[in-house]
Amino acid sequence: MRVSWARWYWIVIFTTCTARTASDWLDCAHIATCRCKWSSGKKTATCASGDLRRPPALSSDIQVLDLHDNPLRNLPQGVFFNIGLLNLQRINLKATKLRSINADAFLELRILIEVDLADNDLAVLPRDIFRGNERLRLVVLSNNPLTNLISDQFPPLPHLRMLLLDGCRLRTIHTKALRNLRSLETIDLRRNQLTFLRLITFSLPALKTMSLSGNPWRCDCRLGEFRDWFLDSKLGTEELLCVEPPMQAGNKWRNVPSENMTCAPEVRSSTVVVRAEVGLAVTFGCWIHGIPKPQVTWLFDGINIHNSTIDCDMEETDTTVENDISEDRVPGSVRWVNITLLNITSSVAGEWTCVAKSTAGEARAVISLVLPRSQTATARTAPGIPQLLGVVFGALGALAALGFIAAVACWHLRRRSVPPSRSFMDQEKRLIDASVVVSCDRSIADMASPCDFELTERSLSVDNDQPRGCGFDPVHITIEGTPGVFPPPPAEFAVPVPYGNIFISVQVAGRSEPTKYPDLLSGGATLPRRSRTCCTAPAYDNMGPRVTATGSSTWSLPGASCDNPEPCETPVLSLPPPPPEFVSL
């Protein structure tokens, strides 16, 4: 009995604990918009059509989480792992206004098998977004503004069976975007912007169904290989229509012959202008794409090179580009056609045209070949002795001619600047030899009045019997002049008199008293001067008109006499040094 009672005791305890644990995941009352229940044998939390900005914190036993129609906007890193929802198997994020998803948003959700991201605003899908979710079987990305799938867009997902990309804006799918989905059976690419697909993109061993309708298919060489494979594979039953080129618009895929799936030639020149040197070699070429393979012809100035008169050797090379990096061209449809001109002459300068032509059309590119301007070179030889002599004498003659021209020019300039010579009359010559008589009644105040000067020819030795009252030594005056125009006289010498002033540039011998200078403003003076004892310094006048002792207002002539000479005393002025170029006499 004791054993049976003990057994029942543990059964009751276990049942109570189990019931309590089982009821915990159903407790969603703390989240108003969530309802927890069993659905299809799964513990399901439905939190749809609410105002949730992030996934709610629920029991870790939840297996299905429905969050559609909530404004989540983004999924940060480990958003489900951080709230302990590690047992999620299905997540519905449809119409949650998602704009971005972190590559590790589904981190550590190891038993996740379905993800619905339809009807969101995802323009970019991170690479390896489902890394670690190896049990995924279904991924729904319908109606998102995705434009392309990059290389290795999805990580290895060995159990993924279905990928829905319908209603997106896909234009290109990289040839390696799906290569890690080896178990993919169904792919939906309806209503996208695809114009062509590459066969290598869908070389998936388990692929069974493809939906391709609603795309603007361009039925040309880029689609031709995939189209032939798709029609033969029976992967789809829907009718696919051509939208481009215009000649194929509206035709069904199966009604377009393979030979009509062509691409018109494209031609691009390696350069626009080629510069070369005469006698050397030059190479240029053009890039060509097209299916069927275009025929290439070179024209020189509009004429086929095989019919032109080019006088140099040529070599043509045709190289197919095997590893073309572009995804929108058929492998092997691109090549380079180059031409090499050997031993260039001036006849090859001009326009070279590369013409590519096929049944699908024609294209051309122009290259200009430019040569430098030809210059005639004169051979230089060492000059001989006659040439050297000619150069020397020629240089000497040129220098002599320049010297003669310079001399003539200087003579003309001096002739213009030096005034013509002038002959003195006898009376003027006698005036130059005149002596000086200073009146005794002359004062500084009489500077501008007529002076009592007398001109006389009497020398210093005259009247030895009666010595004069003034005793001056004769002043030897040297009159010097320089070519050109003299500057104006100082203001203190510009005394307005009826007959004007006379200014002579002179050099006067210095006296023992350096601070005293001849009084040029008081008294009167003529050339040369008489000695008087009444004055201790020379006195000069401005040579203006004077009144003699007899009352005459004319200039005294040599031989005139002074009847009553009276000694006078002329004051000596202490003046600042006069300008050296002017002394008034």
C-alpha cells in the first residue's frame, strides 16, 4: 500500500507541474493586442493589426508569431534572441512597414522554417540575412521594392524549397545570387522588371517550377539561350510574351525562331585620336559586340583599305574576350579587332573607320590618325675661314655704321640744344672791362631804385696821386654756362624794374669770413669793381638802370668821371648760402 500511495503522490505532483507549465505560454493578457492559442498543432501568438513597434516579450515556448500589420519599421540585430523567442518556427512579418533588416535579425533561430516578409518597403536585402537559419524551407519577399539580387545573396540553406519574389522591381539577378540554394524547387519572379535572364543563374538541380510572366522581356541574343532552355525544361506552363525589340513585340516566346534572337552590333573605339611618328609603327582598334558575329571592315577616308593606295604594311588581329565582366552580354560575343600600321608614311594620316555589320544591323566608330607637321632639316657643316672672316668683317661694319648713326644723332641734338654764338659790339666789349664805382649814399632800402653807378674804364692804377676812399681788391669772375635751359632765378632776386634783371651764373672766390657773402641787394656794381676804403665787403647790384652823379638815367660809358666821390660804408649782410647756380650782378 505504501508503494502505491507513493506512486500516486508523484503522479499528482508531476501532473500539477506540467499543467502549470503548459498554461504559462497561454498567458498573453499583459499584451492587449496578442492572443495565444493552439493553431495547427503549434503554440501560436497572434499579435496582428496592432500598434507594436517591436516584437513583444512572450513565453519562450511560442512556436508561431504573427505580427502582420504592425508598424515595426526595422528589425535590429538579435531582436528575437534578446527576448528569448528561440523556439520560433514561423514568423509572419507581412505589411509591417519594414524598411531595413539587420543581417543578424534572425540570429540563433535554429529551428525557423518559414519567414514571410511580403508587402514591406525593403529596397535592399542584406547579404547572408538568413545565416544560421539552416532549416528554412520558405522565404516570402513578395511586393518589396527590391531592384537586384547580388552575388551570394543567400547563405547556404540546404532545406529551402520555395522562394517568392513576385511583385518586386527586380531588373537584374546576379549569376551567383542563388548558387547556395541547392534544394530550391520553386521560384516566383512574376511582375518584375526583368528583360533577360542568364541560364547559368538557374543551374539548380532541384528546380521544378518557375513563374516568369509579367516581365518586359526583350527577345534578343541575351535571352535566347535561357529561352531555349526554359521552353525545353517544362518548368512553366504560362505563355510568355516579347515586349522588345519592336520587330518582336507581342510575339510569344515559343513563336520566335532562335535565329531571330539576335543583338545588333556595338562598336567602340579604343581612342578618338591617335598620334604617331613617321617611320614608326602604330596600333589602334575597336571593341565589338553582337550576335550573330559581325563582320569587321576598316575604311580609310571612306574607302576600304584593301582598295586604297596606302603605301605601308598592315596587320589585323581579332581577339575574343572570354572573361567579360558584364552580366548583360552573352559570353564569347565580345571581341577586339586591332590594326597595326608598320613604317608609317604621311599617306596614312586621316580618318580610319571601324565598321561592324551583321544581319541584325550595322555600327561604326571613327579614329583620327594624326602625324606631326613635316619639317625640312638643313644639314649643318663646319664653317670655313672665308665664312668666319665674312662674319667678323660684317659685324665690324655693322658696328661702324651704328657708331656713325649715333654720332650724327648726337650732333643734331647738341645743335638744337646749344644756342647760336653771338658777336659782341665794341661798346659791349668795353662794358665787360668796366670797373666798379659804388656810391656812398646807397642803402639796402634803395634796392629797387635807380643806383648811382658809373661805368668807367679806369683801372686800379688810375689816380695814384689821390687815393680813393675805398680799397677793394679786384674780383675775378668766371662766367660759365652749360647747354640747355637754365632754371628760374630765386625769388629774392626777382626785383620788378622797368628794364628787367640780368642774372649771370658765376663762381666767386671765397673770403676769410665764410659766413659773410657779398651784399647782392644793396649798393650798385659793374664789372670789374673799384677799390674803396669805406667798405670792408663787396657790394653788388642787380645791374638795373641807374642815375649817375650828373643825373643821367642812361648807362655810363667808359671814360666817364666821378666828380665828387664820397666814401661810403655799405653794410655787410650775413645771409644763408645762396644757391650755387645764381649770383646777381
